[in-house]
Amino acid sequence: MSKHFLYSLLKYTHSQVLEETFNVGILFFCPDTKEVRFLYPEKLDRVRKLYPNFSENLLKEYLKGFKSQALRISREIKFEEDFNILINDYFLPIDATFLSFSKPKKVILDKNIDEYIKLYYHKYFSVYDVNASTTQKIDEKFIIKNFKSQIENLKNDKIKDRIKIREDIIKMQYTDLKTDGYWLNGNRHYLKALSFDLKKPIEIDNKVNIINSKLNLLSKELTEFNYCIDILVAKPQENSLNKDFQKAMKILESSDKKIVAVYDSVSEYASFTAKCIEQSFK
């Protein structure tokens, strides 16, 4: 079974008649590690602006209590049952008045859970903090860190030994290419992280054209040396840039498929790498 975690949003309802709710906290549960975490925004200005007379002190007492309860469960209880039971038995009953938890959602883990917790907290609560960025930027270091984490989880040390994660430079006649690692299965596969988690279309366009130009200049020599370039990309988190990202992907995928392959999933690429290396042993 794939590693995963579950989360549920804590919702505040000021008036049952209006049925208007606000997210005021988020509860995480990782079944593999039995870890429970509860996060909430320190400032509740967003709620106060709409309802100046709401019981802020009472709500904050609940939030602090939930955080302490989550820490206690992780350290002392090591909860192993259903997430809904965790919520009902240790946090709130389903028929709570002004506070309630949403239906739990499941997320497959393909990177460190701490990174996911940061992303999901900012996704729902950046609106409470004008100084907070909406999401954490996924850059090249982030991609490689997640790939390294996937490889470290492999049980076969023989496969791990064939994978080297370190910066290197391919130096050829017309240009150089910085890479982030390589692995061997008869051919040498160089890993190149490439993040398109940018803010403007022109930034995506410039970045893909630079790497594409380098690949075209390197093409002949890469073929001669039996080298392959595996490009592991991160897509933009801004939905408005999806078309620009798809255009960039088409440019990359137009390269010679004998020497260039493009991947947009860290977990899938890690699995593919391990499988290819394992097959080379036969």
C-alpha cells in the first residue's frame, strides 16, 4: 500500500442560520508513523472583521487545546484506528455546535510529509496572514530533495549504489549542461531538475528555450557517448500558467527521445529508475 496521510479542516460556524463557515484549523494524521498534528492561524482577523462580537478567546482556547491534544496523542497514545474515530473520540463529536471537522481527505505521499504539511497549511490559511505566500515555491533543490528521499527508501542497496545524486557538469564542444545526478543501467542517465513554478509566462518561455537550445547543441555528442538526459520537471502552482507549462512540455518532448526523456512525477520517476536498474542485473 502506498504511504499516505489524511487531513481534515476544522470549521467555525458563527450562525447556524446563515450556514457560513470559516476554516480555522487543520488536523493531519499519518497512519505509517502514527503522527498527529494540528495547525491553526495565530491571528483570526478574517473572522473578527465579519463578526466583531464572536468569542475569539473561547475559540483560541479550543485551538490551543487541539494542538496540545495532537502532540499528546503522537507522543503517548500512538493512535492506530480510523481517522474519524480519532476526531470523534479525541477532538470533537459530530454534533458539535460552532465547530466541526470536514470529511477527511487522503493524500498519497511522494515526498517528505513535512513539505506536504507546509503546502496544505498555506493552501488554506495564507489568507489569514498578509505576509504569508500562498504556497511554497517548488524549485530545483526541492525536486532533488524529494527524489533523494524516494531513493533512500529503497530496500535494495545494490540498486541504491547505481544512483549518484550530486551536481555535475557535462562539458561538450559547444556548450555545458549542469546536472543533478546520474544512474547506470548500461547507459548513463543524467538527471536534470527543471522547475517551472514561476510567476510569469515569459519566465517559463525563457527557461524552456535555454534548456532546449543546450539539448540541441549536445544532441550529437550525447548520442556518441551513449548518454541520456532525464528531465524531472515541476509544474507551476499558478493555474493561469498551465497553458504556458504545456507549451514548454511540448518543446521538451520534441527533443530526440533516444537521449531525452521528460517526467513530471518524482515517485513515478524513482520507481522507473529502480526498475530499469534492477532489470540490468538480469
